[in-house]
Amino acid sequence: MVTQRRRSPTLVNPDEPELRVPVEDLPLAPPKLGLILGISVGFFVPFFYLVFFHYRIEEELRWSIAICFAMSFAGFFLSLKMIPVAARYLLRRNLFGYDINKNGTPQGMIRVPESLGIVISIVYILIAILFQHFNFTADSNWLVEYNAALLCICFMTLLGFLDDVLDVPWRMKLVLPSFAALPLLMAYAGHTSIIIPKPLIQYVGVAVLDLGWIYKFYMGIVTVFCTNSINIHAGINGLEVGQTVVIAAAILIHNVMQIGASSDPEYKQAHAFSIYLVLPLLTTSLALFSYNWYPSSVFVGDSYTYFAGMAMAVVGILGHFRRVSQSGPSLRRISPTEGGSALAECYKGEIVGRERQARAARKHSRPNQAPISKSSRLSQARTFAPCPGPKGLGTSSRRVGPRAFGRMS
């Protein structure tokens, strides 16, 4: 939001110095709930249709999603109530600005409270912490990464609010997200390998390349990009929150579609993990959007742009980049110490297993049986082949299918 900060106890129009309006005579405009209702229907109707009607999702997973939505829905109303209260306190502390895009109009003479993103981030973190009681157990493998994600978001919110108060220079804004992402990088337990495209294998020499620390360095760059990509678009009423709402809704629908199309438990849990973090982000952002839509009653500040960017960064890293295959993800998580060798062995083992199963299906087919179509023959070849596990842990199974190895996501 393009603003010009003022440091005076009353509202003063620079063109008309004699006009002074006390803060107490300027209550916030009511939230635009009609607009938010229309937007919410467009997002949540397809979401609930996919979860409860279109896909056959496990009842336990549906119940967890329903609990997360109920808590996020409560967070929406809590945010609506807290925004006016926080706006009054921010005005008393001279954290306000003028909308310089409305100079020469009555709206350009109104003091608009800034840094209301701190309210949304507090409600979001509160919901995410309480949700652990209903979904995660003390020995859950996801609990460490879940808390690391919340720590990154909390750290980034603090840095954003610090930027609102101290007006940090731009060169520092490229460094701050790197420090906030450290808990996420230290807790990351996924793979650090990538599959080389087939045309480039002859030049690289391997089909699967382990990047090691370079992979984590790339993840740190992603967090810097996400936080600044939201912040750099500020300048128009509702733009920062609006793009966050659209991106969060798209991530939400994508996660449900991936859960419904997969049969791997860990893969489903990874995308459910993403839903648990995106749902409260979407609902709390809608509450802020009702006040930030044109003409804006509040400004979100860097505390919101940094918070939203980091939230989407941890969702993308922990919720989507956890597997190697598209249709046949592994039932176990390959540790970083195994590197690309284990992935390459899985790759070769699944290809060989798929070919053997296809030949066996053709060999044992009876002569008087009707010809088997290509799609049926491929579906018969979908079995579980052994995949080498970590030393001392034996083997695990991976599903073998015609699309066992697709793009990374």
C-alpha cells in the first residue's frame, strides 16, 4: 500500500492546515462482508464438493480437515473483531499513513492505521497451535516440521512488524527472510535429490543427482522470493491480501485433488499437512480483506506481507516437495544421508519389476480368454516392488505403475 506516514496527534490535510479531525471521530468503515461472502462461496463450494463428494477420502482425514476448517472459520470472526480494536491502538501509537493515491479527495485526508497484519498473524498462529491437539500425537513424525513451520512464520511476522516500525532498508529485506527460514531448513528431513531430465542424463552421467546442501540453499532462496513477492506488489488497495487469497485458494484445491488421486498414505498426509496450514491463512486473510478492499480502512503493512509470504513458502516446501514420483510415491521417506543412490536403485528396481509383471501377465493369460487391452494390461502390472530402505530397516514397498516416475512436485 502506497502510504505517507504522519506523526501528529490529529488528522491534518497538508493543503488545508486549518482542517483537523480528532482520531476518535474517525471509526473504521464496516467490513465488506457481502463481497467476502461471494468470494468465499466461489472458493469453498468446490473445496467441500471435492472433499466430501467427489473423492473417496478416508473418514479420519475428512474429520481432520473439518476440524481445521471449523477452527479457521472461528479465526475469521475473531479477526473481524480484533482488527478495529488493534486499529485504535495503532493510531494512538502514531502507526498510520495517508493513501497518497487519493490526494485531493476526502479519502486522502483520513489517517489509515497500518500494520494490521500483526493481528492476522497472531490469530493464525493461535489456530495452528491449538490444532495440534486434535491432529498430531506426541510421537508424530510431522510434529517437528509443523512446529518448525510455525516458528518460521512467527519469526517472519516479528521481522515484518520491526520493518513497519523502524523502516528497514531494502537491502536488509533480502537478508531477513534467510534468518527466518533457518528453523525450516534445520528441521527439513526430506530428500535433497533431483531427477535429471532424460535429454541431459548423457551429459550429467547420472539419472538422479543428490544436491546436498545446495538443495537446502535453494529452499532458503525460495523463502526470500515468496516473502518479497508479496511485499513488492503493494501499492493498490487490497492487492497484497487479494493475491494471497487467490494463491491460498488455488493451493487448497490443488491439495485436495492430489489427495483424491493418490493411494499413498504418506503422500496424502503431506498434502493434508499443507491444507492444515493454508486453511487458517485463507480465512484470516479474508477477514483482513474485508477491511482492506477499496476504499481501504486499514493498511496491512510489512507484517502481513512477510507473514503471508513465509506461510506459503513453508507450505510449498513441506507440503509439496516431499516425494519423487507422481503416481507411485514411496511409502517411506528417504533420508538425506542415502542421497541419490537409493533413489536410483528404486528407479531401476521399479522399471525392472514393472517389465517382469507385464511379461508374467501376458504369459499366464489363457488362450480362450478375450484379448486384454493395453490399459488393462498396464493396470495388472501395478504391484508393489521392494525398494531399498535405510541400513538396518529392511525394505519398503513402492507402487509400480506406468507413470511410476513423473515430475517432481
